[in-house]
Amino acid sequence: MRETSFSAVVLAVIALAALPGALASPATRAADPGITSTTILLGGTAPLTGPAAAYASVARGAKAYFDSVNAKGGVAGRKIQYKYLDDGYDPAQTVQDTRQLVEQDKAFAIFNTLGTEVNLSIRDYLNAHKIPQLFAASGATTFGRDVAQYPWTIGFQPSYQAEGWVLGQYLAKTKKRGKVGVLFQNDDYGKDLLGGFKRGLQSSGVKVVAAQPYEVTASDVSSQVAKLKASHAGIFAIFATPKFAIQAYVFANRLGWRPAVIDNAVSAASNIMLLASEGGKNKAVEGTVALNFLKDPTDVRWKKDPGVRTYRAIMSKYAKGANVNDVYHVYGMAVAYETVSLFKRLGANPTRAGLMAKARSLNDPSNPFLLPGIAVKTGPGDGFPIQQGQLQRWTKGRWVPFGGIWTSKKL
């Protein structure tokens, strides 16, 4: 994943430094929009409704964490206000909402907007206006690779190409041969995963024999699953968002298809797997392999873990009524934690340019909401905050990790 050249990052840093007033002292320059003596306004969008509504928990988890920090006085005397709007996972709505947040609400940064296509729809606008697109909630490889062209944009989670590569490598190393049928979302998200997956399978006896795309606006993926079964694939790769991933498991079971399954991380939360298992009746989920980087609050391993205890305490106080076992809340809290750390490093006079400069020099080896050994790190030649993951296997209603931490350094 460390594929951005040193020179590209240098150019990006120079571009940030060259902003009017970027090097001026705090006493001689006006504050950036979204900053007052007592508040910092972060804006964003989330799919509170629509085909990806399962991800609404990401924003809720982030807000709960910010609220907990604000209750203790905030950061450098400022409280973090996080305003997020419902875009329904629709890029056109994302553009409209983002313009409102920037032009009317005067957000300091756009934070944690969820989805590949929706983030792509606002990237040019935000970079043209030199507004941070901070921790875009998407693993699209471009958000970590294209630093020189888009210096105001940075993602957070592992890139989809890297994730696909790891899953492909896992199959290449554990199976002498095999036929794979792939279900993928017909956009940059799905294609990114598929591309990395194929690269991971190179020079192995495991081959993709069928790949069926689906549109995010589709009602279901029954026909795609039927075609993949007809391909006689013995391995089923699911590169789909939760709604369609659940359908894929359900339709495979109804068809009596029992392939080995690999799933992408964004649909492999334990709460989604439990829904797909249909109360334990759907055996198609058993043995699924996926990559993970978050602590699962339902995992008994973390019952006494300080990070998970903190997570549960924050959720019970600042997100009352929410499902504390929803892993997507943990993701939101993890990204909010890193954001608070950034503002602590910025100190008393945060600027947009300063925020992005700090985001390009992350070095956190122990985010309490991530798995042990998963670091958050960026720097010259590295625009990807998280580059590691742990393989896990769905076994009798829970995820069981196996092997060590995978790291994908070059794609």
C-alpha cells in the first residue's frame, strides 16, 4: 500500500504550506471557518437511510466519542461539534449536503463521510476550496494513493486493493487449486476489491471463473448468486455492502450452494453475520473468512479490555438505546479517537492546513479500539493510515482469529 512516491508527498506538503496565511503567526491571521474560541465544527454525511443504512452506526459512534470528550472540556478549550446529514448513500445528495455544510454551516472540515462513490463526488470540490476531507470512510485506494493530486483528502481504513490482495494471498497459500465466483458492487469500491483479489491470486492454482456485478440501486442479488452457483465455483467471494452480503448468504443457502466463502471487511461485522445466519439456520455462513482490524465488543477476548470497556461506557451514556454490539459503532469511535488526537497535536490555534499536515504524519501504535498490533501511521510515501489486518473465521456464531497480522506494504 505504500505506493505514493516521496516526491509526491513533498509536493502535497508544499501545496499545503503555500496556502495564503498558512505560515503566518496565529496573531496575524484570521481563524479558518468553523473555529471559534470555544468550538470546532466538523461536518459530514452518512447513509442514515437507503441501501447502506447499516453504516449509520459509524457516525453515531463517532459522535458519542466526541460527546464524551466534550464532557471533559473538549480539546484545548474547544468542544467538537459534529454535524452529519443523511445522504442516503446517494452521491448527488452528498454533494448538496456537503455544500450546505461548507457554505452555510461553515464547517472547519468534512469528516468521516461514508462511501466510496459519495466521497469521490465531493473530492474535487473540497480540494478546490482547500477544505480537509478528513478520514473518508472508504477503503478506495485512491484516497491514500493520490496525495499529490488531492492533498486535502485522506482515508482511514485499509485500502480495498490491499484487502482483496490479502484475501487472494490467503487462498493462494491454502489451496492448490480452486474456482472462485465473485459478487461485487459495480463501482469503484467493488472493482477495487476485485482488482486486488485477482492480484493476490496471481501465479496460483485458484482462479476467478465468474464475476457478477450488482448495482447499488438493485432490489436484490438473487440472479447473480444463481449464476455464480451455475459456474460450479467452489469458493464464493462476497464484495458487497451489508444489505447485499446478507442476501448473498441467504440466496446461496436457499439454492443449496455450499461453497467456501470469503467476505469483505465492511460487511463482516458480527452483527451482520448473525443476521445472515438466520438464527443459526443458514449454514452458508459457517467457515467464512474475512479480514478485520477492529475490536469486536461481542468477543469474549475483549470482555476486560480497557478499550472495549471505554467503548461500552461511552455508548451507554452518549448513545442511549443504540445497539452496543454493533461493530460499526466501534469504527466510528476509532476514527473519532484519532481525530481528537490530531486536534491535541494542533494545540490552541488549529488551522485547516495544519490539520492536514498532522494527518500526513500520524504515528499511533495503540488506538484502543483497534486490534493489538494494528497501527495508525502515515508519513512520506505513505498516505494510508491503516495497513494491517487480522484474518478471522466465522465459527459457531462468532469470529475466531487465526494466523498473525497481515501487512500489505506495496500494491
